[in-house]
Amino acid sequence: MLTLWQDVLIVIGSIGGALLFWWIVRRVWPPERRRLHNEITGWQISVLGTTYAVIVGFMLFAVWSAFQDAERNAESEASCLINLYWSATGLPAATRQEIRKLAADYADEMIDDEWPAMRDGRLTHNATLIIQQLWETASQTQSLSASEQAALEQAMSEIGSVSEHRRIRQLQSEAHLPAILWTVLVIGALITIMSSCLFGSEYPALHMVQVITLALLLSLALAAIADINRPYQGTVHVEPTGFENAKHMFAVVDRSQPPK
């Protein structure tokens, strides 16, 4: 994934490339001769610009929607972990303490290991072992009262929800735009900028400013799509805020309801 400085270099390089092409066109095809074709060039720029604006807008909407889905899923996973911690209140002391300990270990694992691994494009398996231990603890055969049985069923439901949200998060961390869509975006940007350089303007400085602003806008849009495309990587990424809040909540619960 691109870093912030790489994004800046790409934007600067795009503007520099656009200005170089504009300068070459001025040398090879003087503006006086290009003005004869301004009507056709203007129509071409209008059609290309409108078409490409729709494509970029759709791509931005798609990656931002996926990013928001990843945020909501991560928050739901943390919320289910908090619910699991709460639901353990009605369980026998030994089971309650073990489930709460594993829930706290899971939150620590998310913050200290799994999130940094996803930022590097890797998947870890330590949390899988914790979930397995949660299932084993909740599945231990023992005689329970009606209220304890209800609490156990709630706890097992929350464990299942945590597992489901984690699987979804792992899939989301590996999702990205296909190469064919990136090809459309990059080639579309090049064609749009090159077409704008063909316009025969009587004011070279004004035309140069227009080319710069167009290259700036398109390169910023592509950089934004690239950053948001991977919700757990890059400059803009989903933070483990929900699990940090979960750890704070666990501390509050432990202070207010000490183990019996």
C-alpha cells in the first residue's frame, strides 16, 4: 500500500507529466493550428470528462461503502465481545472468570497483534486459538440452574457472533479493486488529461493552470481510491477503537462487579 509521501509523489508526478505533455503538444502542434479544431476537441473533452467523472464517482462510492462496512463490522465484533463479557456474569465463578480472561486476551490480541498484521497484509491465528478456548470453556459439561443455562446460551451466541465477524473482517482485509478496474481508472485519467492539452487556447498561462488543476484533481481522486481500497492498510484505515473501548469497559465491569 502507498504511504502518505508516496501519494504526494504520485500527485506531483502526475502534474509534472501533464505539464510535460502540454509543453510537447505546444511545440509539435502550435495553439494557432489547434484552434481550428476547438469545437471537436471541446466536444471530446466534455464527453470524456463526463464519462470519467461518473466512473471515478462510482469507484469512490464503492470503496468508501466497503470501508464503512469494514468499520461497522469491526465495531460489531468488539460489541459482541463486550456482550460476551457481560453475559458471563450469570455463569458459575470458574467459568465466568475463564471466559472473561479469554475475552480480555482476545481484545489484547486484536490491538497488539492482529491489527498490525493486517496493516502489513498478513493474517494471524492466535485469535483463532482464543476463540477455540472460549468454545471449549463454554461447552464444558456441568449442572447449571435455569438462569445459568440462559446465561451460557447467551455467551455461546456471542462467541459465535465474534467468530463470524472475525471471518468477515479477514475477508474484508484481503478485498480490493480488480486490476481491470484500475486499468480503466488509470487509462481514463491519462486520456482525459491528454485531451485537455489538445485544446487550442489563446492564453497559454490559463491553459496551463487548467491542465494543472485537472491533473491535481484526478490524481487526488485516484490516490483516495487507492488508500480507501484496503480498509485495514494504507494511510486511511480502520482503527481497533472498538477493542480499546472494550478493554476500558472490562476494567469498569471488574471494578463494579468483582468476582465472587
